[in-house]
Amino acid sequence: MHQTWQFSMRNRMITRILCLLALLYCKCWCLNMSGISVPSYAVEGEEPELECKYQAEGDTLYGVKWYKGDEEFYRYIFRSNPPFRTYKVEGVTVSMNRSNSTLVVLKNIRPSTSGTYRCEVSAEAPSFHSATAEASMTVIYKPTTGPKISGQKEQYLIGDEVNLNCTSAESYPAARLTWHINDEQVQSVSGAFDHSRARPDLLVAVTRLKFRLNSRHIKNGRTIITCVSKYGIWPPFQDMEGPEENALTAPGGKDLPGLYSVTWDTRLYLTMKDAACSSTIIGWTTILLTTLSAIQCSS
């Protein structure tokens, strides 16, 4: 019993010594990755800076590698001459004269630049330690024109079918389109997204408005149809119209909705063809048909 107790105490002491040695070794030789700085959102045309924050703490550094997803696009090897090298990855172009062992600057960014970026730092012998950190970035393309409405006729009569299409300008993410009749939003409309023919990395939104024109739609002899396109960050990125809107801020305290969102609207005025006269004609026609029907029934 006494020998068993001594054996147990000895094992505990050895375990504690080994743990202490491991801690001391790590403190002397371990890499310390304090994080990675990648902008969550960037607008096409900007040159975002990606920073890898680390401390050697006794290790001799071997190199720093950057990945987009699982593809390496930049490495910095301390003992090499020159120390840096780039690799071809879709949507990624490195500004070499502004990049170094801790900072990578991207240029010519576009929506295909969006993705998850990972920094990997490694040490030489004897530790061969490595540390990684990652963060995601979404590149936004804001349009320079508003949506276009098509399908309208020159004039309408009460009872005519209105069948219109609204097509957004190219953007990324895709635009959110809404219809308004006389400044009142239409709740149920059909819509779809499609890739731009000119640039496959951009999206075009299309929506249709179809309804039967009646007297409720006419104000001062005309009907105002408006297609509103909102471009910005919403699912799958971030809903800019939700309660989170006030909490989103860009670097430097800038306002995210103002920085990354834009709203356009296009108005169409439906002209009534002798609206008052047509209403009178329809009314007299209804009376006439009713009278004829009554005569037939009485006979």
C-alpha cells in the first residue's frame, strides 16, 4: 500500500515537471498569432490591406504564406532573395511594392476577389511551430445607373392589362427591386437574378409587375409606376434594413449603410386615353347591356 502511494506521488511529480518544462519551452520558442486584419467589405476599385499580426517570441521565423480559400497566392520567405513570391489565384492581384512580411495589399479587386483569407506563419528548427488565422472579405460593385422599365404602351384604358418589366443595372450583390403604384409599394411581385452578359461576376435583377388597370389606380388622369432598386449588403451578407443597421460601422467610424449602399428609382407615367370619356362610355355601355338584358327577359 505504501509503495503504491509512493509510486503515485512520483508519477504526479514527473507529470508536473514535464508540464512546467513544456510551458517554459513554449514561452521561449512558441509563435504568438495575435490575429488577422481583413476588411469585411470593400468596394471595387479600392486597394484593401490585409495584415497578419504575429510575434516570434524566441523562434526563428521561416516564412509567411497567404491563402484565399485553399489556394496560396503570396509568400514571404525570410532567408530567400528576393523574399517574396506570388501565385496566380482567381480574383487576387498583389501590389508587390506595398506588401511585406506582415502586410499584403490587393489591387484591381472585383467581386471574384471575395472569399476567406488565411495567413500562416511558420518557424525554423528546432521548434517548427506554425500559427494561422483567417477572415472573410466581400467585394461590392455599386452601379452608376438606375433600373430600366420596359413593356409600357403609349396609352391605357380602364380594364387594360399592365405588364411591365424592371431590370436593374449590373451590381454585386444583386439589387433588391420593389414596385410602387402611386407611391404605394406592391407587396407581391415575381423576380429573379441572372449573371451579367458583359461580366459574369456581376448580377442583374429582373422583376415583373402585372395587373388589371382600374379606377383606383388613376389619379389626376394618370398612374405613376415606380421601380426602386436598392444596392447594398443584405442576406447572404447582411440585412441593411434590419435593426443591425445602426450597429454596422466601417473602419474609421464611417457609416456602413452610407458607404456601401445606394438607392435608385425610375418612374413611369401611364397616360390614360380619354380616361373620363372612356369611363362614361363604359358606364353607358353597362346601362345599355342591362336594359337589353331586361327587355329580352320580359319578352
